[in-house]
Amino acid sequence: MTITIKTLICLLPIICALPAYCADVAKFKPLTELYLDANKIQLKNPEGVACGKTAVLVADTGNGRLVSYARNNNELKNGVEIKLEQVPYPIRLEATVQGKVLALDGKSRKIAFLAADGSFVSYLDYKNVPLPIDIVPRSMTVDAGDNIYVVDALGMRVIVTDQTGTFLRQFPFPKETGFISDVAVDQRGGVYILDSMKGQVYKAAPDSKLFQPFVSGLQAHIYLAVSIDTDPQGRIYLLDQNDSAVVLLGPDGSFQGRYLSYGWRAGQINYPSQACLTENGIMIIADRNNSRIQLFKVQ
């Protein structure tokens, strides 16, 4: 059977969507997976995870609780249950530079400040935020100065506040967006938002208040990405929830590879909902439908 040049050109986008057929720019080495806390209670559909310096906090959503694992390099130990009446249904977590954790509750739609040990401190109290007054957070992140970036689904904007909740600035969503699910800030202060519906990433430069198209046409590589993160090298990680994979982009937005796959075995994921990166290159994924978290060494 003869393969024409035209046929090869048509096949290239499919072949190069698989890292095994392209030059590997990164490797995801499975390290371990955790299903239980210290009392042998199984995690149930965890949706959030936050990487702290000495601990990893998991939003064990199905059990209506948090679980804190002590972190020592590449290992997680213990797994202490934390039940908070102020956060009965945690769905999203984010570690701050100062060691606190932001927790988004899926029922009240409030963002709570938690201490490093997971205890409740306070809710994020918005001050001087421009209309609309009602804010419906979808996700959040922090920058190097611990300023808080909130994806406001109702106001169609990203709101930036300081740790006291005092308004600093805002970024309106571009008019052509579908559904903005997550936000990330890189080491230089660039702000990225992820459009899950249209498979696009937008970026606002550090000195700008407007998002501009950064990456489009990602439908060839992702089905429904719900989480975006960056590493110190400026690479961008997109967590594909519906197609169970991680898509890696270069600092310029170029496609660098698609990693992991659907399944229940070690190293496979099933409907992942959030990931976080540690300072030593460990990615921890809330592997929702496998009711576990998994650790990968990104090399």
C-alpha cells in the first residue's frame, strides 16, 4: 500500500498529538497514588488539590471534607481529616506564598482562607469591587505577591484583590469567549485565562488590563480543559478533564505534547479536575473519578 505525501500531511496532526510519536520535551514519571487518609477512610471524588511547601491539601469533595498530607520531597504521608462547617463542599484549592490555602466551597460559592494546618481563618471579604456587586467565583490563583485573582463567572471578569480583599484591578473577559474556567499567573506577572468551551488561552501582559488571544485551535489536542498552571520555565499545563490528559504548551504557546491517558491503573487518570505543581517539579492531580490523587515527576 502506497502512502501519498497528501495522506502524510493529513496524518501528521494526529500523530504529533501523541508524545510517543514526537520529540519528547517532557516526561511524566508516575510516582505514587493515594486513596486513603491516615484512618484508612477512602477518598471520594476529590476535585481540588493545593501544593504547599510542607503539606498537600486535598479537597475530598465526595466526603465533604479536606485531607492534609505531610510532604517530604516526593512523598506524601499520613493524611489528616479536616472537617469545616464553613467549607462543607470544597471544590477548588490554591496555596498562597505565605503558607495559607484558599478554598472555594461549591455550595456557598465563598472563598475561605485556611491556615497551613487547614483550620478556618476567614472568608475572602471583597472591598471596593466595581459593579456588579454579586460575585460568583469559578476558580482562583495568587501571584508572587500573594495578590488574589478570582474568575468571576457572573461578572465575566477576573478580579484582583490583596489579601484583605481590597480591590486592586480587574480584567474583563474578551467578548468572544465561551466559558472561562481557570486563571494562572506566571513568574513575570502575565495573567492567563482558559476558555474550556472554545479551547483557547488568553493572556494579559503585566502592564495591561486586557486579555489578548494567546493560543487558539487547541481542539486538535484537548476536549475540555478545566485547569491551567505555569511552571518557573514559563511552560503552561492544561488539564483535560473529559479526555483525561495533560497538554503541555511552551512559553510562546506552542504545542509541546500530550501526556497521560484515560484509565484506572497507576499512571492513568479518569476525569481529573485540578492539578498543582511543587517547586521540585512534582505534579499532583486530583484524579476525580478514580477517587485518588496521583503524583508525577515532570522531567
